[in-house]
Amino acid sequence: MTDPQGHSPAPDPSPAPDSTSAPDSTSATDSTSATDSGTLAVTVGLPWTLGVTLRPSVTIDGVSRSHTAGRNTYAVAPGRHTVACAVNTGGGEFGAATHEVDVEAGRTAEVFYAAPMSARDPGRIGSSPQEPYRGGLSRTAIGVVIGILGLFMVWVVIAGFLVLGR
């Protein structure tokens, strides 16, 4: 093109953008977008006695994320995150446990949650695989008392047969 005086403009030294070429992968926005997030993997374990009727609840930084047992992965921003897990009964929750975890960009941080065996016990959560809480000394004491009562009942039945058999 020429201007009204008949002069042609100087050529543009920058190359024209080519719509068929791929975007420059070294640009600041593209190179950081791939590493701007990390992955948080939450493995939820339910005891077989609870797994058929109840649904686990996973919350990351106060946002509900999942209601499935097993390993679930979530893309999160790098930094410290609060993971809370519980078992949802439809009308309430039990086995609540919370864990703080640091997620690095481009890395996967693992969190493991184990639901308790009963609604009276706490859940267990951490960065290594967890075993369900099975109770402590009070459960052992109750088991011993029930066992002694059972043996006493057997003794009474046997003594009754011996007395009536004479």
C-alpha cells in the first residue's frame, strides 16, 4: 500500500503471526500453568462392616469433594491444605478426623483415612496408611466381662443337667 503522497510504508521487522504454528511453550503463562498445581490423593478406607451402607465424606479446605471410598485425586494449589474426613450416615456423621498436608507444585501428596469400626470411635487420618480404630482397654474389659458371664451361663446349664439327671 502507499500513502497519499505515493510513499510506501517501511516493512514491519517482526514476523507475522502464523495461525497454524503452535503457541510458544516458553512463554511465562504457559510454562507456569503446568506446574501451578499439585495433586492431593486421599485414600478412604471403610471397614467391610460399614462399607455397604455408609458413604465417606472428604472435605478439602472446607469444600466437600468426594463421597466415595478408595483413592481419590484432586488438583489443588501448592501450599498447606486441611483435609477432613468422616463417615456420612445420611442424617449425621461420625469418625471425623482432620489432617494438615503440604502440597508442592507438580507433586502428589498422599493422605490416608481409616473409618472406625463403630460410631463411638474416632477415625484415623495421616500421611501413611492407617488402621481403623478398634477400641482400647474399655472394649477389652467389656469383652472379658461378657466372656466370664458366658462361661458362668455354661456352668449353670451343665450343673442343671447334672442335678436333674440324678
